[in-house]
Amino acid sequence: MDMFEQIKNHEQVVFCNDEDTGLKAIIAIHNTTLGPALGGCRMRPYGSVDEALNDVLRLSKGMTYKCAAADVDFGGGKAVIIGDPAKDKHPELFRAFGQFVESLNGRFYTGTDMGTEPEDFVYALKETNCIVGVDEVYGGSGDSSIPTAMGVIYGLQATNQTIWGSRDLHGKSYAIQGLGKVGYKVAERLLDEGADLYVTDINQGSIDQLVSKAKSMGAAIKIVSGDEIYSVDADVFVPCAIGGIINDDTIDQLKVKAVAGSANNQLLDLYHGLKLHEKGILYAPDYIVNAGGLIQVADELYEPNKERVLQKTSAIYNTLQNIYLQAENQQMTTMEAADRFCEDRIHSRSRRNSFFSHMKRPKWAVRQ
Ligand SMILES: NC(=O)C1=CN([C@@H]2O[C@H](COP(=O)(O)OP(=O)(O)OC[C@H]3O[C@@H](n4cnc5c(N)ncnc54)[C@H](O)[C@@H]3O)[C@@H](O)[C@H]2O)C=CC1
Ligand SMILES: O=C(O)CCC(=O)C(=O)O
């Protein structure tokens, strides 16, 4: 496919190649109407450059919508590093990545995502100030997966309220895919609430950790294989790992009443939102539910304020309920209702914010 056809809705795509450190990364800036691009950096052993490019293009577009929905003055961007997080990480790799981010001169801010940790970005921070979510001792706001997990909990509460008339989390069962930075925290909170859990992860260490936590609480969790997670008899499916997991094959297997989790790009295609709807499964649009981390890192770039982050993250509950209502009133899927809500916000600003008008960096209150 023609490369420009492939990236046609994006403003800028940067291929980063550094032979000395082995860095192979792609930074995608989707849309900066609302402000400079902001989005995490994922590290994965992608099978091909094309796979990595597709991922970063989809993820960066999602960030444009996420920023609009969360009402933060940033645009959509994302980065991917091609490599195995378990084997290929080293300080110089992240320093080299930081140099590429710096070369964008404030058009792109980044931090953690799947496969990366706040500590990795301490090295990138040596090269650029355009890094978010590092520990507070380095001037950051800390692990952004904490508010992300909190947002998922608000999303689950809004979903339960809509389906069962109560936002209570206990008395329901949840199938969690992925016990990483976000999924593990969601699982802990659900255990605290006395919910029943089915869990899966490709990393046995995370499962063992959750099992011993559950044991210490006298609770039981059911461990299932990667394939089984789609067909368990749970009330809600909570995807907290990879994208594209809502597809023709998995929708046929789902027995749940709702899907609400942190994973970015859960629907393989937009029409899978319709298929879920036709099967009577309520879908919580991913970028509405998982905006907590974004809210924290966006806040960090101005005047960091923990209370405000908590307040804005708790608004995910109302935003999601409104999306559910809009979808019902306008006879569309929840994903279509969410997309329309965001597109209206972006278009209403596009007349006033022109391309590149947000080159200026936000005020760096902490690190200057
Ligand atoms: N960290 C954050 O604040 C945010 C994360 N997200 C999204 O949430 C998802 C999870 O992010 P993190 O927890 O930060 O990533 P992470 O890398 O800390 O955790 C991902 C977990 O999923 C597991 N996993 C990977 N493939 C799997 C598979 N096929 N089946 C089961 N488990 C699998 C990994 O072993 C790991 O434990 C990603 O899609 C990410 O883009 C979205 C918004 C913010
Ligand atoms: O958590 C971050 O660093 C930025 C937010 C992000 O990348 C996301 O929400 O997917």
C-alpha cells in the first residue's frame, strides 16, 4: 500500500533508527488541533515494521479522541519501540529515544504504555523535557497507571449502574485479561470489593502474585488460559492487555453482558461495536474508560494538582453514562456515540486552532 495512503489521516510519522543502541521506533502524531500531541510509548516484539506502524497509527488516533473526551488541551500521538521489553531494554536505548522526542521540539510528549515503565523514561528525560509520568523525585507525577486503573473502576461502576441499576462492584464476576500495571490494580480493587474474578496473563509471575494476595484475603480467583478468557461465564469482560481482542471469533464466544477495560483499540474494527450491540453486550468505549493516565500526565504539564486529577478521573463515570444514553437515544453503537462526541469537540476548536499553533510547550512548572 502507498505509504502516504496508509498515513493519510496523520499529520506526521517519524521513523527513528539508531544503530549504536539498536533503537527502532516509530512516533506518530495524529492530530494537534487541541494541542501538542501526547501519548505513551509502547514496547513490543512486533513481528514486522508494518505491524508496528499499524499499531502506532491506530493508537495515536485513539489519543486524539481520548484527549477530546477527557477535555485536555492536547492532541493525539503515540510511539512504539520495536523490541522485547523482557530482553532489549537498556538505558542508552531510552536516551536515544529521548533524543528523537526532543527533535520534535515540543510537538510530542510521551511516557509509559504497555511494555514500558516510568523508570525507563528517567533515561529519556536526560535528553528531553517532553517526558511525563516519571517518579515525583524526577519531577514527574508518578505512575500514570494508578489513575488509569481508577478510571477503569469508574467505567465498571457506570456500566453496572446502566445494566443492573446499581454501581456496586461486588456480587458480579469479572474476566480480566492482562495483570500488568493497570490490570493488576483493577484486579486488586475488585478483590477488595469482594467480586469474583477470572484472570489470565502470559506472565506467570503476575498471576502468582495475585493468587497469593487473594489467598491472604481468603478470596479465590479462577486462573484460565489465554483462549478460555473469552468464553468464561462472567458478567463483565475487562481487557487490560492487547488491542483487537474484540473480533468475529471472540464475539461468538463471549457470554458476558458488558466489555469495559483499559486496553487501547479493543475493537478490531468499528463494525465489531455493532456486533457486540446486536448480541446485547454493552461496550464501554476504551478511550473513555482508560483516560485516567492521560488526565494525570496532561495535568502534570501545567500545574500538577492531585485533587484535580482525582476529580477529572471521577468524571469518567458521568461521561460514560452520557455516552450510553446518547447511543440509546440516537440508535447508534456506544463507540459511534463516543466518536461523534469527540469529533464535535475537535471540530468546534479547529476553526480557532490552526495546524502547528501549539508548537509552544506547556509551562513546565516543575522542571524548569
Ligand atoms: N498504563 C496506562 O496508564 C495506560 C494503559 N492503557 C492500555 O492498557 C493496556 C495495559 O497497559 P499496561 O497495564 O500499562 O501494560 P503492561 O505492559 O504493564 O501490562 C500488560 C499485561 O498484559 C499481559 N499480556 C500481554 N499480552 C497478553 C495476552 N495475549 N493475554 C493475556 N495477557 C497478556 C502482559 O504480560 C502484562 O502483564 C494496554 O493496552 C495499554 O495501551 C491505556 C491507557 C493508559
Ligand atoms: O499514560 C500516559 O503516559 C499517556 C496516556 C496514554 O498513552 C494512553 O492513555 O494510552
